[in-house]
Amino acid sequence: MKNILSILFCVALLFSCTDQAINLDQKDAIPYDVAFATADRCELAIIGCYDAAQSGYYPGNNQRRGYPFGAASVEQGDMKGELMVNVQQFFAVTYNGDYNVSSPNGQAHWECTYQMINKINIVIEGLRTAAENGVLTQEEALDGEAEVRFLRALGFHELLVYFALPYAATADASHYGVPISTVPINTIEKVEEAKEAGRATVAETYSQILEDLEFAEQNLAATRSGGLKISRATKGAAIALKARVYQHMGNWSNVIAESNKIVSATAPFTSPIGGYALTAEPEGPFVNNSGNSESIFSIENSALDNATNNGSLSQFYSTVRSLVAVSPIIINADYWLESDLRREQLLKRAQYGSVNAFWSWKYRAGTVMDDWTPVIRYAEVLLNYAEAEARQNGVTQKAVDLLNAVRNRAVTDPELQFTLSSFANVDELMDAILKEREIEFLAEGRRWPDIHRLTYDSKYAIKSKDGKAGIPDKASWGSMKTESYDPASGVVDPEIIKTAGFNFEDRRYIFPIPLSEISSNPKIASQQNAGWN
């Protein structure tokens, strides 16, 4: 499929391409009316956008990695936080915060996401051409466009979370977002036009994301057959992502409005769109990636088509390559109850070197590498809804029920379950919801997005050591021992906390725009993130 797409399309990076890297006037370039001449070719082009989301090419070589939405991006989200611990050097720069404009991690995140976006823009134009030529019906073309616009919205939001300050950094979100690209960059003229555009504001970028998701919601199928229900965009996926986006904007009334579309009025909260429901056991979404009721959208991997051993979840998160372990910080946390089934079902104890550590058991494929990448699960929808309900309306039965729906399948002892009277005020309820997110989404790359979106929250920001919003101190693998995974040792044991966190005023809080971009684009160079010039 990758070969088919490389033949069909002449694809440039968003800005940082050179004449040597791509020949925009090549003689064998195929025009749109040929590349999209049949329904089968149109379908292959759409699938190619999912392929670009699964595994882009790593800077400087021809190896596929898990960017933007494979294992690499999940690990970025975990390594910028403190709940997983870096073991090897693969993502040490992200974990330690010692990256710079030349670090390949940030470069790959930026470049591979924009490569995906440009492929999407090409496909959108091609699908419209196919509809005009009668190759596709208008409905088929709109459904295909809606699929890839869902992916484009996902990509733009990913870029905002890593390369821009949060929405609330300014009163009107007028600070720098990321460049918005919605037309194919496939000629020299379009490359130059794109260079002149520069970075949009955060508000403008969010507006484009919501425009894409509104289009996706209106035109996507409510469900699809078999595993395609999870691996291809659907109406429910667009709504769920929209609720996440509004959450990052702090627009709680719209989080509730979107959630109401896909969450039933009462427990057990089965979705009226797509039939989504929590699996009976916490491990359900990970035991059966392609056939469970809870996964709303995941990136598909198979034994034959995956992000390779340098970009696959089962390679990174288990002892196949032992790159990332679960941190003692969360293992020893008193709010993660010993009887919680997620400890039994989703953790695995294994020796590496001198340390008998805990590893995530969410990704079980080992050397086969066919674990799917979880992007949105119904558990997130329910917890997003619970948070919005609590913020908007205080301690309500609805907020507690939504929290319990996720928590109680793992905390099965009725005496340990929450009731309305468990919370004296909304701050206590919010604390429980945010801690539940730490446990439920452990090893899914959601920690950094939560740290990022809460940065300017006056009550609930995650704090660094100095008491300001930021990244907390982290455990250091080199200082750990088996006894570190013992609550009696203390969660802030100075013997294991060796990697210093930092607050949001530090330039390292967000990634710099990579050197590959700023060296070829003076406009972007003049808009580099603060402190990285």
C-alpha cells in the first residue's frame, strides 16, 4: 500500500522540503483524474491516510516508526509525564527534558504529522475530483472526505498539545498555535505560499479542528462492520474527539453537549450511536483490539503491517525491549487500591537487570507487533463527561455515576466504591476523577495531554516541585531497585527521584519547532517557541 501511494502521489512535507528531496515536476507524476479514476483507487488512497497515521518515516533514514499515532507518540505522552519510567535511551531526551531543536523525537513528531496532513489534503482534492467525474457518488465522496478530515483534526490537535501552549495561556487564545494546512502542497508555488502563512493562533487552529470534526460528524457512518468499526473513523469517533477538544479548550458546556450524544442518560451508559459500552473487565479493550465494545477509534496494526520493532507498542512497553516500565510513583500511590483489578489484569512483574519491576500488560503481542494503538476509548468519554459535569454543576449523582462506571469494574468491593456522600465538595470529586484518569489511561500516552490542558487551571493544575503548574519530579531507573516498588518505601523516596521536573515557565515545557523546519522557513523561524531562539 505504501508503494501504491508513493506512485499515486507526489507528496511534500509541509514546509521543510527541498528540491533535492522531491521532484515536483517528475515526468511520471499521475494526475488526480488518473490516480482517482476508480473506486478501488479512491479506497486505497483513504487507507493510505490511515497508514500515514500509523507509521511515518523517521528523520534521516528510511525506517518506519510509530509517529504520529503509533507507539512512539504514545511513549512521548508518557515520557513527558511522571507515571511511566524511562529505562533505555530511546526516549531519554523526552523523559529528561533535555531535547533541543535537533532532537529527532520532536522532529519526527512534527514532520510525520504534517506528512499525514498533506496526504490527507491530496486525498480530499482527489475524492472531490472523483465525485465530479462520476467515479464516486456524492455520498461516498463525502464519507471518504469525512474519514480523512477526522484524521486531520486528530493531527492538528496532537501538534497543538506538543508544540503550543494550552488554550488558556491567553484570554482569547491568540498565542501561537501551529501552521494550518488544508490544501495539497504539491507544487513549488504552493510550497512558497505555505511558507508565507506561518503559525496560526491557537484559537484559529482549534476553529479548524472543530470545522473538520463537524464535517466528519455530519458525513461519517454511524458504525462499520467488524474491526472497521474501530480502525476506521465513525460518527461516534468524531463526537468523542470533539468532546476531548472542547475539554482542552475548557468549554465544559460543549463537552457535556457532545457527550450527551453518545452517552445514554443512565448507567450502565451504552452509547446510542455505535453501541459503545465499557467491557466487563478492565483488560477487555486490550485482549481483543479489533472486536471489543469499548474502543471507539484505534490505529490498526497486524503481523504484516505495523510500525516495526522501532515503533510498536508491544516492543516498547514490555520486556521484549524493556524501554518503558511503570513508575513506582503510581505503583505506590495510596489512591491506587491494592484490590483494584487493573493491578492484576494490566500490570506484569518482570525482572530487568537488578530490578524486578512492573510493566504495562496492555500490549501483549510481543514480537508479533499487532497490538492496535488506542486513541479514544469509551472510558475516556465517560470520564471527560464526569469532569465536565462536576465543573459545571458540582457534586451531582450524574458525575459520580459516570466516575463509578469506569472505576467500579476494577474496584469491585462495594465498601470501597464511591457514593454521593463520599465527596464533601467538588474539589474532592475532581481529585477523584483526575486520579482515576491516571490509573485508567496508564501507558496510553494520555498523561502529558492532561498535564498540558490543566496548566492554567487555578485549582487543578498538576504541580512541579516549586508549587507551580508543571511536570513533577520523576523516578530514575538507574537509582531504582526492586524495593522501590514497595509503598513502604514512600512515593517520594529521594533514592529513586533523580529526574527533576520543571514548571510551565521553563522553555522545555513544550517542544521547540524543529531545526529542519526553521532552517528552511524564515517565517516559522521568527515564530519559534519562547526560549528556543
